[in-house]
Amino acid sequence: MIYRLLTMFIITGCASYVPQTKEWNNRYDPAAWRKQFEECKGLFYTNYPEEVKRDEWSKCMEKNYELKES
């Protein structure tokens, strides 16, 4: 009885596994991202509420940092 129960759990577990696909942008440039991060990191050291910090951080980091010129 226990053997059947364990077998059923193993089969059910394997059948329900769905591998996650990762989205990746091949245009990602680590140096450009780091530069944008350096520009945006000052937002964490403000006295704004956490919601404002989160929203402003998102807006800053979502800018197209690849097209920024030095």
C-alpha cells in the first residue's frame, strides 16, 4: 500500500513539472547597465516614502540606457 502511494506521488510530481523559460534580451550591455545603476542609486538615499523610492527607481532604470551618450 505504501509502495503504491509513493509511486503515485512520484508519478504525479513528475507529470506536473513545467520548466520555466527565461526571457533574455540579447542587447543587454553590463557596462551600460552599471553606468545607469550608478546614476540611479542615489534614489535610495532620499527621505521619500518607500513607494516613491520604488516608483522613481523603476522609472530611472527603465530608461533606455543603451542609447545614452557619455
